[in-house]
Amino acid sequence: MSWNSLPALVLDLDNSVRRVADSEVRRPLQDWQESVRYGCSLRELGRLEKHLTLPPEHGCLFLGSGDYHHLSLIPLKRLSASGEAFEIVVCDNHPDNMRYPFGIHCGSWIYWACRLPAVSHVHVIGITSADITWSHAWENYLTPFLARRLTYWSIGPDAPWLGWLGRRQYCRRSETADELLAAFADRLATARRIYLSIDKDVFRQDLIRTNWDQGVFEKRHLAQLIQACAGKLTGVDITGEISHYEYKGILKKLLTRLDTQVELDISRLPAWQSHQHLFNLEILELLKQAGY
């Protein structure tokens, strides 16, 4: 069965993903918002994984807000269990490799993905966040770099502290997104199997609106990247929808404030979500053109 004939799968945690296809498979999971949104214990993530009844095969996976990006680990674990090596390409404005003492969260999941046995390398592309600079160096997990399994591809910010680890080459910095895509396309030429994870906070805020601070990608940059992955994609997920949730627990209220999550004008959510929906359809068309 070709990827084009497989239905999209929506993990509907926050009511942010509108219907993308008549054939889509949708799992209602709103009751899990408080426990897994932003972050959760590894045990809680395992509970959700056991709760989910997923089709043996599916097309593009929609996770909702970027607050759920750590749920990418669920399909990645399934793919890794096959034993066949693959690389992960993550479009994201943030490194998602930051220390988190309470289990796993949307900003730390890359560390756990790098530990999966079949993952040969992880590339985080499109970073403009200061999370990789000197002032935040101590917050980044180091073992993925020591194991030579992670590369940051940034536009502007740099991670010179990687030189102290003898891993300076694992941060590839460019001045513009065009330069970055050109350099990354050369690297992709050697890849054989790719799992693509798209967080839409990698795009300019005037193009699409998300829950987090955003990068500088334009649609054409994603189109170039997807085309460079043509014939190699073994899985795709999309996060970065826009939604709003008031946490009941004090810890998550505090953590999200400390993480300077973007304050939203709730009255504009319907318009932003409509725009997001049209953008999702465009991404699906790009994937279809690339044979996924």
C-alpha cells in the first residue's frame, strides 16, 4: 500500500485540528490534556501509549499544539521497534533537547528520541531560539552530542560550547533559511530512511500563528525540504496548531510562565485555527507530491 492511500491520523487532544480528509482516523483524547500537555512523567506517557489503539499503518500524524510535540516519541518507538535504521528530521524553532527534571516535555523529547536504538541521527533544522547559545548551554542535554547522534541546524544563533565537547561540527549555523536549506539538502542526499516531524513554530509568525515564539521559515522552505526527502519518508507528524488551555495544576502553570509561552488573544483563535487548517491541507499536498 502506498503512503498516499493511507489515512491521516489525528490525536485530538485540544480540538485544534480540523478535519483534513474524509478518510482520516481521529482519536478523541481531550481527557488527557491536563496530564500530558506541555509535559508528563515517562510513566504517564506510557499509559497514554497503552491507551491508544492505533491502526497498523497510517499516513501523516497530527498531534495538535506544539505543547504535545513530545508525543512524537510514540510513533518513533513503534518505528524503531522494526529494527531498520532511520534518521529523524525535525523542523522546529527550538532545539527540543533541553533538560527537564519531571520526565519528558515538548522541549526535551529529542533527548529521548536519540536514545532509540534504530535512530541513526537526529537533525533539528530551523532553530532561531537563543536556547542553544552560551547563556543556555547548561540546559542542553549533552549525551546526544557525545554519542554523535544529534545536529542543530540554526539560522543566526550558534552553539560554540559544543567545541568543549569536541563536537563543534554538530551545530551547523547559517545566516539565512535559504543558505541553511542548501547545506542541509547536501546532507540529506546520503540519508536512506527519514522520519519528518514538523513543528509549525519554525515558520514566521505573520505566516502562521502558534503557541510559541517563532522562526523565519517560509512555505517554500518546507516545500524544498519535503522534496529533498522524496522517496525516503517513512513517517511524518505535524504539530504547532494553536489552542488554549488553563492548567489546573500549579506546577504546569508555573513552568509555562517560566518558559515564557506566548500570551494569546483568545478572541482570535477561530480565525487563526481556520488559517492553520488551510496550511495543513497545503502541507498534505506537498507530501503527496513527494510520494508520501
